[in-house]
Amino acid sequence: MALDSPYTGIVDWQLVALTYGKDFQEAGGTVMTDFEASDITVATESPSGSTEGLQYPILIKSSQGNEVRCRFVLACGGLYSDRLSEMSGCSSEPRIVPFRGDYLVLKPEKNYLVRGNIYPVPNPRFPFLGVHFTPRMDGSVWLGPNAVLAFKREGYKLYDFDTQDFINALSYRGLQRLVMKNIVYGMGEMYRGVFTSAQVKILQKFIPELSPSDVLRGPSGVRALALDAEGNLVDDFVFDCGKGELGSRVLHVRNAPSPAASSSLAIAEMIADELEKRFQL
């Protein structure tokens, strides 16, 4: 299967990510999954039996009791980027607040209604981009998303809930101010997230012949929304380092606004340049 469609600009992100991972492994790297980082520290002694001394002084521990030693660390934590940064002694801001986006999917017999990407002009008064019409590599067409507060950092379903994530979000002054500034818009998004017909009404502004019977509920995604204490969305890249020796060896990407997978190599180049500059590599 092709990674992209040159005529539409559609990218199969899953295949792109798997290909990057394969390239990384062929270059000598190791891909580890199910490793939930719980601590980032500077090691005080080398591992038992090691002849390399403290060549790899950064020690990352997982909640499962595993350890990884590193010379330098680049952390791109997405929904957990603020928590990973705080492990290194960084500021608690910008704070990550999870917003879920729910999609509708056109019924296959109605796919002819959308022949290319349709994007609305964003309203500068609101912090979100509005609904999109997005043809996919498999021939399906996604409609949306909306934007509602997720009650869990990985809350991809309507009823996903985590007490710590929920309290962490609602107690943050930045989110409180964002909600107050956009309360009417936010209530509308929540309503449209529950009632399909309300979301279709927005979509009909672009395709009037679309009806609620033409769509099905589709998948959801969660956006790592970076907010400052004043309730402003952080629209630019944010890089941060820890304190002490961690600061000279650990770089956190706390916010990476992206126009999707097609920009991934350009973003990687920017981050690589930042690593070289910060650590004098």
C-alpha cells in the first residue's frame, strides 16, 4: 500500500510511522513500547559490570520497574509532555489539556459527495479550526471533528474518565479562562458531540444535500492542547530543558503544532537543529 496519494495529499500516518520505526531500527536503534516513564534522573554510578563508566548518565525509570540509560534525551510526549517536563525540573506551564475530536463518517454510497479535502476558513474569535471533509486512503470520508474537553488524557471515548486527569484540567486557571472566553461556543460543541443532527447542520453549510441519514459515528482523536495561565493557546513550538545536569542533556518538545503527517520530516529537521544547538553536538 502506498504511503500517500500524490493527487490528493492524503497520507496514511500509520504506515508512515511504522516506516520511520523500521528505518530507526535498521540504523541501530531500539523501539520500546509499554514503557511508562515515571522518573528522569542523573545516575550517580555506572551499571554493575559496565566498562563504559558514566558515558550514559541519564537514567529513565518506568512505572513497571524497568530502566534505560541515555547520553542525551529528546522527549516528545504529546499528551504527557508537560508531566515529562516537570520530571526534569521544568516549569508546569504550558499545561496540556486534552480535547477530544469526534468524527462522523459518510456512508460508502454517499462518498461521491466529497471528491477532495474541504477546509473552512477558521474563525479567529475561536481557538479551533472547524469541521473538515477528509477523504481517507481506504476510500472512506471523515467529517469533523468537533472539539470537547476529554475527561482523560487518552479519553478517546465519550465516557472515558480519569480522576487525576479530570481534576488536573479543571483546576487549571488557563482552562478556566479559556472556557469563560468561549463558553457559548464550547456548549455548542458539546451539544453537537451528543446529537449527530446538530453536527450535520454545520456540515450542510458546505454540502447542502447532506442529511443525518447519510452519516455514521466514526472514530475520535485527542489533541494535546497547550495552554498558558491566561487561557491562551500556545500556537508555536515550545522547547524546554531540565535543571542542572539534566538541562544539558534532556530536551523536551512541549508543543509542536503540526499540519499533519506531511510536515513530519520538516518538524524533525527543526528539532534536530534545536538538539545540535542546545547540546553542541
